[in-house]
Amino acid sequence: MSINRRLMLLGGSAALGACATGTPINRIMGSPTEPVVETAQGYVRGRVQDGVSVFKGMRYGASTEGTNRFLPPKTPEPWAGVQDAFEYGDQSPQVQTRLAGEEPMTDDCLRINVWTPACDNAKRPVMLWFHGGGFEAGVGSVPVYDGTNVALRGDVVVCTINHRLNVFGHCYLGDVLGEDFAESSNVGYLDLVRAMNWVRENISQFGGDADNVMIYGQSGGGRKVSLCFAGEDAEGLFHKGVVQSGSHLRLQSLERSNDMAYALLRQLDIPVSEAHRLQTVSVDDLTRAQIAVRRELGGRFSPTLDGNAFRSHPFYPDAPRISSHVPMMLGTTRTELTNQMGGLPGIFEMDEAQAKERLRTFIDPEDVDEAFSIFQASRPEANPSEVFFTIVSARGYRRDQTLMSEMRALGATAPTYVYRLMWRQPVEGGRRVSQHSLCLPFVFDNADKMEYMVGPETDSTRAMEDIMAGSWISFARNGNPNNPAIPEWRPYDLENRYTMMLDNPPHLEADPHRAEREFLERYPTQQLGTGAVHRR
């Protein structure tokens, strides 16, 4: 639809005349508190909140309901008039957990949210966030992801999205439904690509620079960033990326994904010859069936080496060449698994014998004594539980992060910056040390929204916001995280292995905990099998 036709539908010669003189549409239709912006499909109205223009729940893709289920995303249909973008949109269907949002769970979930200091021509850096929750849960609307403070602090545009997850985003049906569904196991990833295309097409209208986009994510979000570095469909749509506690090195095999599809049909009592009925099964029934499949096969609906969206594994045995010129930042927290395992009875009160016994399920039994000795030597003041959590977190997260860093160092032409979050959270007497997701309140400058994790506001939490939000913003702006809040951060290489230890104060260290790294070299990535230590 032409701009003139749209303006006529908006109502009147006054608007048409104003457009002819070059007056921005948000000055015509909007107000100081409710700006209106033109996107490629139509006009949207946002709200100014706390000094930032906020647009929520905008469509970056068409509905994936019905005949669009399991298929690659499509461009949204254009609309007439002005759509209000005041509320977060629907979220992908998923099991109701603390990772889910309050919004309805439907197939119509391809939505984007934007926080911007102004809808002008300033060409601000764009920070596009992929939420955590593995490939099966999560939403872009949780309070800690609110982009207000980062947008103001850094004069940047912040975006979060919802996209398809679990069986809705990663169910391989090419074998049972044919070539049209050859990419069905990766449509959740293709949703990310569609979102990046939306940003390229529209973000300039929101004051952003489509040629300066940083994608970033934590846990499952970091895994999604990893995929984008390897996927041809994502090439050229982003210009730097941050992988937070989520290095994704390998994809699920096509055979495994195919087995899960057949198991899904069995759970729903659908004959293979009628597999097309999967597009009409209710959201609730499909969700229940995928849970049953996970229990039956011990696997998950995940991105797949399908020969279409992905022709090779992302970062193992080597890094993708197509993104070697794109700067990357990546890292982990010190004790990731105090988050996922912290609720187990007695887990924080173990003696050495109990800790070693638990370790036998994470590393080879014959390595337990050696591992405990090496890791305790790095932290002689730590109790057995802390040593245990440091070992299993290093096996579950840091080993894969190190492998990704090494692959990048071997082949990338752009710099790779590595960090480790060392700040000890004060809650629960500090026993969780530095748990999974601890980066979130500081990266988003929203520590007040996660007091259960970081405690009430203090000089230390404010300093961590300066350190981490400042570094992420600097990286978004120019591909280099250096800023006044930190000492010089040098890129990672195989000789020095420079790592920024994010603490108050932060410091740069060459090859930190070297003995621990060398011990873990005997272990391959955990992603060679199906029993990954980390899930989200």
C-alpha cells in the first residue's frame, strides 16, 4: 500500500498535506505522550514512559496458526489505520513455569517490543535481545528485560521478541509431510531471522541504525545468538553478538528429530498418513503430547542439522566462516548451577564426601578426587558445596564457552571478548555465589527488579550496573566493550586467553584458573550427547 493511500485511510487532507511538506507522521497523528510511527506494514502508536518511547507487541511476522504452523515465518499483512502498541503480545505456547509470562499462549506469537529515546533520525545502536529458557520456554516481556534504563543510559534502541518454541518451533516434519516442511525443525530460529529483517526494514523509524545491530541473549538466548552466527539466513542482519551463559556448539541430529516427530504422532494417535492433522491439533493437546515425547525419548524439540537452515554444526569442530568478521563477546557466571540445582535438599550443606559422590554423575568417577583438589586449590576458602558447584558449572557451561572462544580465536578476523561474572550475590548468605542469570539485572540496568537475586540497591549493585550495562552498551555501539567503568579489556587469543573478571572492582586476567581449564581439556563438549548438564 502506498504512503498516500495509507494517509487517506488515516483520515484526511490535513494529514496528506502535512506529509507532502515532509512533516514526520508522529507529529501529525501522535502526541507528546503517544507517538505514532510508520512501519512497513502500517502505523503503530506507542507511549512515552519514564522518558522513553515504548512500543509493545508489534507484529514482526504473520500469525503462525493453522496452515502456517510448522512453516517458516511470513511477513505480516499490512493494516489500515493506527494500531495501538501498548501491551505485550501473545507468547509462544509452553509449559507454565516461572519462565513464562502472563500473556496468552497462542500460535500468533511473533511480536517485537521497542524502547527508544526518540523516534527521530539519530541512528542509534540497536540492541536486539533473545530471551532465555532454552529452546522450549521463556518470553520477551519479563520485567528484568525492560529496556528503559539501558535506552536512557546508552542512548540506544532496545528490542525484545517472542518467537516459536519447543514443538511449535522445532518439530521436524519433512519426513512425514514432505519438502514444504523441510525446515520445520528450525522455524523457531527462522523467527529470529524474520525479527532481524523487521529491524532492518523498520528500526530507522524508531531512531535506530539498521546497520549497527547487536544481538544478545542469556542462556537459551545465548544459544540462539550462537545459531545466528552460523546460519546463512542470518548473515548480514546483525553486526555483533553477545553469548551469555549459552554457548551452543552442536545441533540435534536429523535422525533424532525424526524419531521425536513419529513419537509425537503416536502420542496424539494420528496415523502417519494423516500427519497434516498436526496443524489443527489444539495448543494444549500439542503441548501435552510434546511433554510425553520428552519423557519417552529423553530428548527435546531443538534446532536440528537439517541440511537446509543448517548444513554444519555451529561451533564444533570449528567456528563458522560466514561470521568470522563479526565481533563477539561471551562468558559465564562463576557457579551457574546454583540456580538450577539450588533447591535440592542439603545441596548447600554437603561435606567433602557427599560433594564427591554427587560429582560422579557429572564427571568420570576416576577424575573426582583430582577435580576436587584442583578446584579447591583455586578457592581454598570455599566449602565443599561451593567447590562442587564450581566444578559442575565449569563442566556444564565454561567448557563449552572455552571451546567456542578457542574456535573463534583460531579462525575469526574480528575480536572475541571473554568475561566471567565473579560478583558474589549477597542473598542467602552468599551461598549461591554467582548463579545462572545473575548477569541479567546488571546488563539491563534493572537490579531493582531482581532483588531476590542481588539484594537491595547498594553501592556495589550500582557499580555492577555501571560495569556491565556500560560494557554491553559500548560493545553495541562500536564492537568494543571498553568504557570508563572497566580497565582495558583485551581480546581473547590462545596465547594469553584474556578474560574480564566482572566484579567490584573488575580486573582483566590472563588465563584465569588455568589448572581448571587444563583439567577440563580431557572432556569434549557435553553437546555430543543428549544429557546436557545445562538446560536453559
